[in-house]
Amino acid sequence: MQQYHIISRISIYSLAVILIVSGIFHFMRPHDLVIYIPSFLPLGNIWTYLVGTAYIIVGISFITNRLVKFTAYLLAILLTFFVFAIHLPDALHAGDVSMRTQAFINFLKDSAIACFALHIAAGAHHQHLHLEESD
């Protein structure tokens, strides 16, 4: 069982580093990401910085093992929003075939990471949100 715990921690730390790097990228190159912001969201480029901040906070949370359940749920909600508000419409309606393919790949990738985030949240037994007694 100890080997499973080590592999699990390495996986979570790897995701944390990837999230932090991605969050930093959101600050360094916001103009590259603003094209993905749905037109129905106000504030434009501000969303790029908010998502970058969220990624960095979640990554730090996973590394420090603080508020893991809360931030993992936050990440899952954020990625699920991306899946249905950005990637699915692009996969269905993008004009270029390569753009539809890329959107579908991002749909699958963000869905998988959201599922991993839910798995992390479910495994954070020591961090109760008091949603129910058996939590």
C-alpha cells in the first residue's frame, strides 16, 4: 500500500507543477489565450489572469497539502466549464477541420484532468468540507 501512496503523491505533485507552469504562462502570454475566452463572458482578458491565478493556487494547494479537497473541486468545476463552454462548441462548430480536431483533443484532455481532480478531492479524507456526515 505504501507504493501506491508514493505513486499517488508523485502524480499529484506532477499535476501541481504542470498547473503552476500553466498559470505562469497565463500571465506571461495572455494575448495568446484571450482568443479562447467565450464571447458571452464580460471582462475579456481579465479571465486569462483569473484562470492563471486559479491554476497557481490549486498547484500550491496540492504541493502544500492544504485545502486540497476544496481546490480540487474548484479545478474540476473550472475544467468542466472549459469543456462545455469552450472545447465542445469549438469541436462542433469550428470552421477548420484541424481546429475542430484540436478542440476535441482539448475536450478530452480537460475532461480527464477534471476527473483526476475529482479523484484527488475524493481521496482527501483528512480535509472535510462537511457536505455530509460520511464525507
